[in-house]
Amino acid sequence: MAKEVVSGEIDWNEADLPSPKSGGKSDYMRLKEGENVVRIMGNPVQTYIHWVTLPDGTQRKIVSPSNSPALVKKLEEAGFRRQPNWIIKVLDRSDDEFKLLEIGNQIYKGIQTLFNNPKWGKVTGYDISVNRGPKGQQPLYSVTPNPKESLESSFKQKFIDFNDRINIDKLVSPMPAEEISKMLGLSSSSSRDEDEDSAPQQKKAGSKNFDFDFE
């Protein structure tokens, strides 16, 4: 039985973490070297990505075509490993604007540790500092909490407007197999599955209510 693939909003303990090894202004936040202070505004949204190399040698990140197992297999055989990725809504404290932040394993685990610590708990109740080290440092990222405090009530309508404008489902939707095959110069048969029943089940986690601490 194929492993269930969860794409969408998840609980902080539901992530498909890998096993440890021995327009105009963008809506995305870029983490600079040093301290980046944010307020998390909800549960993480999980998707799967591949970093692929195009025929011209450039690299591109694509959302995994999880509804096309044959193509996923072909991508992985070519060395383009499928890996989980998460998007979270945050308040960027550098300019007090709501943004989307893409995070990987290191940041996710740092936030998850706070979420599971009874002294901190709900990660929407305080700002966190995402610290980025210099290039080449490992681990590159670390996460530390700031003192608990409620958000000013003036942010409430601004967040509602941001939330209504952003279409997360579209951002995490699998890239069409035909488009990937064309992009990479693969045969059209690579985008068709011999047995559609072998496709991993696509599940969109239901919306979970969060208690936001507005003043």
C-alpha cells in the first residue's frame, strides 16, 4: 500500500520529517544572516518538492507530481530526490508585514521543539528568533523563543485581509506531470502511469482552529 502523502495544513507533530543522518512586493520572507524575528500565525502547510536540473544546466524547484508515481520514480532515479517542505504564515517583525516563510528541516524541528515544550507550547503566543549563520555553517539555522506577549489588536484585520488574499492550496498543488516532462525533455510516457491505483493518496488536512492572542 502506497504511503499516504499529506499536502496541506498539518499539526506540528504530523510532518513527514526525514530520518536523521550519521508580484510587486513578494509575499515571501527571505531570511537574512543573523537574527530574524517573526510571529507564527498558524499551522505549517506541508508539500513535497524536487530540485531539478534543466537541460540548460540551471536548477529549479518544483512541487512534486505526487499524483504521478511513475514520474516521481523517474525523477528520483535521476537524482532529484523528493523532500518535504513547509510554508508558514508569519508576521515579519522587521517591517510588521504578514508574509509566507518557506522552511526546511532545521527550522521546522526548532519550532516543533518549542511547540512540544510545556513551558512554551502554542507557538502563536510569542515571537521567535530564527537565527541564520554564515554560509557553510552547520547547522545553518537555530530557533529561540522571545517572551510571551499578545499581538496588538491593530494587526487583527490586517491578518484577516492577508489570509483572504493568499491561496496556499494553489502554492502546494502538484506540478502537472506533462509540464515537468516537457521542461526536462522527457518522453511523454514518463508522465503517464500504468496503474493509477498506485498513486499515493492525496490528503488535504482539514483547517485547524488556532487561538490567536490579540490584545
